Amino acid sequence: MPRRGRKRKKTRTHVVETDDRVRGALRSNDESKVPRSLVVRRGKAEPELAELVTDLRNLMRPYTAVNFKEDARNRKATLVVYARELGAALGITHILALSQNDSRITLRVGRSPSGPTLSFRVKRFTLGGQIKAAQRRPYDSARAFEGPPVVVTNNFGDATAAPHVKLMRITFQNMFPAINVSTVKLADCRRVVLFNFVRRDVDASKKNASKGTDGKTDEGMHVGGDDDLEDEEVEVRHYAIRAKPVGVDRKVRRLVEAKIPNLSKLNDIADYITGAAPAMNAGEMSDSEAEDETSHVELPGKSKGRKGSNAPSQTSALKLVELGPRLRLKLYKVERGLASGDVMYHAYVSKTPAEAAALKARKDGEAALKKRRRDEQDANVARKREAKEEKKRAREERRKGREERAMAALRGEAAGDGSEDDVSGGSGSEEEEESSSGSDEGSGSEEESDE
């Protein structure tokens, strides 16, 4: 049967498949550059602190251990133990440890494996559940945590800022993946983490707050709940980005966003659009449109959200919805190593260069003495282990000697029994020969008597 139709013209382009090993190597190289964090709590803590750990893990998502469980041994472990046991296995670059005592809550942020370590005092905090309970329309979307947040550092200064301030800014930025502006997708930017550095004159503010209306000082007046203010603090906020189209009627936008209103009291949907319907519930009309013109932007691409709600090249209003937690932190110490080493900065203790040199010499001496004692202990342990092994070898040799002597004795007894059997066998044959010879002589004498 002849072939029907024309011969197929090849229009496909040849695609060179990359080797799986090459793709895996490239992927692993890219993933190795992504910072990964571990948020833990150390020691005994209140239930609120456990909720704060959960909120911080949600803030650090997706590159964090969300379901990490601490048992009794892990809660007593130091940052060095975490870095040694889990750093290489999970690729952890930053460890955030929360601890609590009778008077304060401490947050330590350490760079794994060699430091530095920043120690903060948590002056105040608000949990994410408390923030959502106070909101009329809380934001709840699991897809918002699929990508890393956008990090914003405000008021940290420029290159002329203090060294500890620059270190804070660099640490906060390096805890999250860097954003490449040329390749980032608009749909992936769904959260914002804000680090706001606050400077204030505490002495002047307390003096002004403590003065009464008549210019006299009121000793019993409470300073607005802010008597624990510090001169330098860091405020942490966590927001979700919500984009809503501008220039569209609210009712139409609700239909576009697939929010079906209650139409049971209407005869036609046109009554809902034209406004001839009776008053709606307050909950349906509470989602007000952002009126600030500065928040109106034209989106270059499609943003994630309700289907058809934010199209490309459409003017939308950006709105930030707080997710929590809120934190107010005070940096009080910076250590060169991972929870160890020289103290590079301390907010409450200041030392002269001579005092710092003396302290460093004392610490170096203590470290050298500790190393010498450790070496002595290791040498003593090795010596005792060698003596124990020597005793074990001597005991084994004595046991083998006893076994060999016992076997030799058994072989000697067996040889002696064999020789006695041979001697008794020879004497019996001689008696038989003598008896046979005697019988022969008797028969001979009988023959002589017959003759």
C-alpha cells in the first residue's frame, strides 16, 4: 500500500540535555549559598516563649527547620554543640537561641560555625496570634511562606555608622537570601521583614515625662509604660504584601476576587451593582480600599492573589498586613566567636585599652592552662588505658600458658597409659611361652617312660 501524505518536515529544535550530575552540582552550588537558620529555645521557658519560637520560625521560612523538636538534652546544649552536630548535616549558617531567666529574655544570633555572636535583650514582644486576634481581617495564606521575605533595614546609617550598628545590619541581611533584582519574580515577593533601628535620648525623654504641668517633678508618675527604653533599640516587624486593583468599584472587585456576597434579599445582581440593595453587613463592607496615592503602583507582572484581581500593567494599591511577631531588641554584647571569644562590644560595660589588654592576657592564660590540663588528662587517660591493655595482655598470656600446660599434662598421661599396656602385653606372652615349653617337656618325659 503506497504511503499517503507528504513527508514530515522537521521543525523541532535540538535540545541538548544537561547531564544529571552537572545539574545536580549546579543546584547544590546554588543551594549552598542560601543561608539556612535554626531557631531553638534553651533551658526552661514559659509557653509564650515557645509560641515566640514558632513565630520566629515562620518569619524565617522557608529556609529554616520549622518542625525541629528540642528534648531535655537539646535544651541544655550550647550553640557550639548545635553548630557541630547539625551545622554540617543541615547546612545551617545562623543559629537563633532564645533563653529566659527570672528577669529577662535573651536572644542570641550566632553565625555558624565560627561566629560572631550578637546577644540581644528582648525588651518587649507580641505574638502573631495576639496580632491576628486584634485584626478585623487577618491575613492567612500558606502560599505566602513558600518564598523568602524581602528584608528592609531602616535607619542603620551609612559607612560612617558605629561598628556594632553596621554588624547588626549585615547580620540581619545575611540571615535571609539575597534578592537579585534582575531575575526576581513579582509573584515571589509576598512578605516583608522590617528591621528599624531607633535612636533616642533616654535621659531627656525621662526628664520631660517626669515633669508635671506646673513644672514640678511628679515622682509617682509612670512614664507611659516606657520606663525601660534604651538609647539604641531594634524594632522587628513582619508584614504580608496585599495588592488590590485601583479604580474598580468595591462590589465589582469582590465579585472578581471570588468573594460571593449575600444576595438572598435581592431580586437581581444588578441591584447589588447599582447600589439599590439594602444595607450590607458591616463585615462585607469593611475591606476598604487604600486611598493613599503614594501606595498606588503599576504592577509590571502578575502578582499572586485572587484570580483576575491583579493583572499586569494595572494600577494596584499595595497594602501591608502585619503577621507578627513584634520584637523590640536591645543589643548588649557582641562576641568574636560562636558564644565565645573576645567581647568586641558591650553596651553596659566599658574598659580602657589597658584593662582590655589585661583581661585578654588573663583569658589567654586561662585558656593555655585549660589546654595544658586537658593535655595532661589526655596523657593520663592514655597511660591508664595502656596499663589496662598491658594487664589484659598479661592475663591472656597466663591463661594461654595454663591451657598449654594442662594440654601437655593430658598428653603425658595418655602416653604413660600406652606404655604400661605395652609392658603388660609382653609379660603375658612370655608366660604363655613358658607354659607351652613346660607342656612340651612333660610330653617328652611321658614318651620316655613308655619306651
